[in-house]
Amino acid sequence: MVNGGEYQRRFLTKSEGKKKGSRLSSSDFLKPAAAQSDRLQRLFIHFLKASTDMTSPLPRYAKLSMYLHWLMLALFVGVYACIELKGLAARGSTLRSALLGLHGLFGLSIFALVWIRLLGRLIWKAPAISPTPPIWQIGLSHVMHGLLYVLMIVTPILAWLMLAAGGKPVPYFEFFMPAPVALDPALAKQIKGWHEWLGSLGYWLIGLHAAAGLFHHYYVRDNTLRRMLPR
């Protein structure tokens, strides 16, 4: 026989156990959710830091901008190497045709990538140069960057117009770009002159851009070049 006091004690003990059990299950349910949210937040912060590198003691460009910068430099090397080697190949030869095809492929790749790079400049602010250079150097750097973007955008467009006016296809991998102008050999010859003039100017622009980076790195000893170097 269980008296009333004993029965009441056991009933209260079971009730408290149930309450404790319900609290534990709720806690067990909330803890994984909170932990998952915390992990997602840390991953998001890590992604932002990794993609911008703006919080480090040595600020750098966003990684996307870095990769595009060096990739486009390699494409420029390919563009100019192909056009220089083309002059050594016999007219009508398979090698000459292959070099011209690669020249166009590399040039159109630069044209495609430059828009991604411009978008990156809008999203991520360029890291500051330290120590701050004179205002005239900052102005010259803006002019140089503007001219380089003109080179990367206008030169491929001129090539496209030149080939279209000359009645030649403009392939890009398996895609053939439509002709924006009618067949006009005289116009094609004129545009070819503009294309070659701008391409020749590119030697000077790229060379001066590289020389300025090396000058700042080895003589001024600021972080101009290091901002674009991966870790």
C-alpha cells in the first residue's frame, strides 16, 4: 500500500522529470540550429575576407580582380606573340592561319573578360596606396587605366568590324559572331589601319604600366604592385 504522501511525492517526481525531459529536448533541438547558423555566419565572413582581402594589414585587390589581371596579361602575351610570329610564317600556310586564329581567340577572350573586371571594380573599391603618392601620379594612373580599358574594348571591336567588312567569319570557339556591317573592302582596309595602330599603341601602354609598377615596387617601395600580388 502506498500512502497519500508517498503517492504525491512520486507523482511530483515524475512530473518534474517530464518537464526536465521536455526542456532537454527543446535545448537539443535549438543547439544544432544555433550552431549551424553560427557556422554559416563564419563561412560568410570568411568568404568576404577571402574575396576582398581588405581587412589584412597589407590591403590587396579582390582575388577575382587579381586572377583576371594576371590571366589577361597572359592573354595579351598570347595576342602579341601570335601576331609577331605570324610575320615569320609563309602566306597561305597552315601555321599562319593557326596563329591568326589564336590571335583572334585571345583577343576576344580579353574582350569577354574585361566586362567582368569592370564589374569587379564597381563592386570592390581599389585598396589605397601606402604611402600616398603625389596627386599628379594618381592622375596619371587613372589616365593609364582608362587607356588600357580602351585598348581592351575598342581593339577587339575594330577587329570584328574589319573582318565583317572584309567578308570573313569571326569565330569564337564554336560560335560565329554575326556581321554588324555590310561587305565593304575599302572600309575593312581603313578599320585594319585603326586596329593595327591601336595594337601598336598597346605595346607602349602595357610596357609603361609594367614599368610604373616596378618603379613603385623597387624605387618608391610602396605597395602599388603588392596590392595585385597573391599571398
